[in-house]
Amino acid sequence: MNSTNTYIEKNKERFINELFELLRIPSVSADPKYKNDVIKTADAVKEKLIAAGADKVEICPTAGYPIVYGEKIIDAKLPTVLVYGHYDVQPADPLELWHSGPFEPIIKDGNIYARGACDDKGQMFMHVKAFELMMKTNSLPCNIKFMIEGEEEVGSDNLGTFVKQNKEKLKADIILISDTGIIANDIPSITVGLRGLSYLEVEVTGPNRDLHSGLYGGAVANPINILCKMIAQMKDDKEHITIPGFYDDVEILSAEERAEMAKAPFKLDEYKKALDLSDIHGEEGFSTNERNSIRPTLDVNGIWGGYTGEGAKTVIASKAFAKISMRLVPHQNSDKITELFKKYFESIAPKSVKVKVTPHHGGEPVVTPSDSVAYKAASMAMETTFGKKPIPVRSGGSIPIVAMFKSELGLDSVLMGFGLDSDAIHSPNEHYGVFNYLKGIETIPYFYKYYAELSI
Ligand code: BES
Ligand code: MN
Ligand code: MN
């Protein structure tokens, strides 16, 4: 057994307990109720970085939640790796669907259950522990900088500003991120693409007050009915999005690229079974894996209005609302798509209602190189610890800051995540395999080793 494995074997219980400490703090960035807890988590991350051996560890205030920074510069001539992660988490609700408290981490069947176990406290903390391991075993071969933020789940607005204002501090050769997944525990993969995002909220107003649906029903526009119709109109029967110009910039992959993608193992039966679906659904002419990675989408994320309490209330609501998001693919631009949506939504609204469209955060899609030294180092690292060469895959999720790192710092990212789609991130009962957590801690030092070796 080599020194990495020996160190992990000796310390794994502590590694898990320390992660539990972070998981117990409800760092929900979306909900102001948790403000103190989010800040407390930043402090906890700071302490962990100091304990692991980082220098110049600081809490960098922003207009929102702070960014935790730390570094270990061992030799200016060596390459510098900038590690990015986030300590904030998604809201835990619906609470009643959790089998155990979202902020009371437990291990069941080899999985750590808690909000943030995988996304991203567990994956971020692997880097802190891998760093500790390299420090303690005297094997750190690169300079390291850590930048751990607390607003990823709400759009990373202030990280953008921080990056723009701290280009010198953040100087590095590559960004390393574990905030994505692998295909399966015996099928490692490296993410080479992320989708972008346009997120909006719409409001449809009919009459100036809620009305008796008998006295007025049939004679005035019901904003809920109208909103449903407008949403339905935004896709045709082939599941193409009907917003004019929506597909103008969409990257078209060659037949070869699509054939290459199709080689990634995928079992439709298991996919349906895992979600309890009798059939799948999506854009005509594309496979499931294409639909959720290289094709853009439009989804309603929430819709409300009218009476939703117990029993029946005969009412025509004055207003209806929806939150709608579009996942974007390379060459689409989130501001442009937001504008196209707004124009189209307003244009299909009948005169009988008023509509208001409010844009939320957005983010740009990104494709990262799969022929770079850093990619090669990640690939070799995973091959060493999984015993199999990882497959490059494009993911459907978004990490908006990755495109910004490229445009503002000129840096590519390596997306070496260890989560599984079945980890239920953002859902009730989020979990992260103990196997994955420890595998990450084992793999990361190899990344540094190979990256240093290949960089010379
Ligand atoms: N870590 C996820 C993104 C992710 C997960 C990418 C799995 C690939 C595989 C990240 O925390 C996230 O949830 N991002 C948001 C975007 C953000 C603007 C709220 C998303 O994708 O919805
Ligand atoms: Mn994440
Ligand atoms: Mn997330």
C-alpha cells in the first residue's frame, strides 16, 4: 500500500467526522433565514484550511456571502492549481420527504445522507483533505490556491466581481473543480461541458382583484388558464422550443462527435426504472444523453396562483406566476436568450391580460478542452485509482462561473467530480457515497503529481 492509501486508511473516520461538522451547518444561500449559518460555514471552512496547512487563509467579504481564500505557494516555478468549490447548499424542502434530518448527517448503506453531502460540501472538502494529505506526507508537487464561495446555488453574482477585482491574487495555471459527477463507480468520467442558464419569473395579471368564478367565469380572462396556454405554446409537438431565434446559435455537433458521445455506457431501461417512468420524453431526433447535454431546454420550475388550500374555493385569481428556466448549449448567450424569451412571451399574451417578465441570474455554457495537459493529468489520476480510463462527457448541469473563469482569468477548468446522478442533489435525501468521498481524496493527489510531471 502506498503512502496516500495508508494515510487515508488511518484517517478516514476523522475525514468523515469533519465533513459531518460542515454538513450540520445549514448553509442555504437562497433563504435569508440561514444568513448566520452560511457565514458560520465560511468560518468553518477557513478553520479547516488553516488546520490542513494553508497560508494566508482569509474570509473575503463580498456584497453577499464571503469567499474563503487560502493558498500554499511552495515554489514560484511550479505550476499553480486554483481549486474552486462552494460551501452553500440548496434549500432542503420538501422536508417531509427526507428519511433523516437534512442537516443531521448519517451514514446508511455506505452513503452519507445530508443536504450538501455531494453538492458541494462533500466534494469541496475532498480537496481540503487531499491537500492535508499531501502536506502531511510531504508530497505536494504544485502550488495551490483555494477559492470556496457561498453563493453558487444563487448564481455566483458576487464571485464574478471578486474574480474581476482579484486577478493577480487568483493567478494560476489551471482551475480544478469537483462539483460534477461520474457515470458510475466502475465507469469513471470527466465532465468536459456544462450548459448555461437563463432563468426568469413571469407574472400574468387578469382582473384587478380575485373574482367569484360563477359571476365572472367565462367572461374575463383567467390568468392561470392563460399562463398555462402560453407555456404550452412555447414548445411544439416535437418538443422544439418555439421562441423565434432560440436555436440560431446552437452548436451543431458533427455525426462523428455524436457517435463518439453515444459510446458512453447508458441503459435506458435502468434510467426509466430509477425514475419510475414508463416512458421517456424529449426533443425528437435526439437520444436521452443528447437531450440532457448538447440540446437546450425550456422548463417550468414552479407555477402558482389562485386557491391551493384545503377544499374548494370558486375563484378566478387576479394573478398567476411561474418560474421558468432554459438550459443553454455552446454559442447561445444567456442575455440574448432571456431577451428573446421576454419578447416572445409578451408577443403571445392576449390583450385580456398584462404580463411582466423578470430575469433572474443567468450563466454561459462552456466546453473545456479534453486534449490539454490538465485533462491528461486528471485522466491519468482517475485511471490510477479507478483502474479504468475515464470517459469525457458533457453534462447538462450548470456552473456559471466556469465560463467566467475562462473569459476573465483566461483559465480553463478541469471538472473532476465524483458524484452520481443518483445522489439526489437538490432533492430530498441527497447523499454521497463514502466510496466516492474517499476515492476523491485518493485521486486528487495523483492529479497534482501528474500535472506537475506533465507540466515540466
Ligand atoms: N454542482 C451543480 C451543477 C452540476 C451538478 C453540474 C452535477 C454537473 C453535474 C451546481 O451546484 C448547480 O446546482 N448549479 C445550478 C446552477 C446555478 C446557477 C443555480 C444548476 O445547474 O441548476
Ligand atoms: Mn454544486
Ligand atoms: Mn447545486
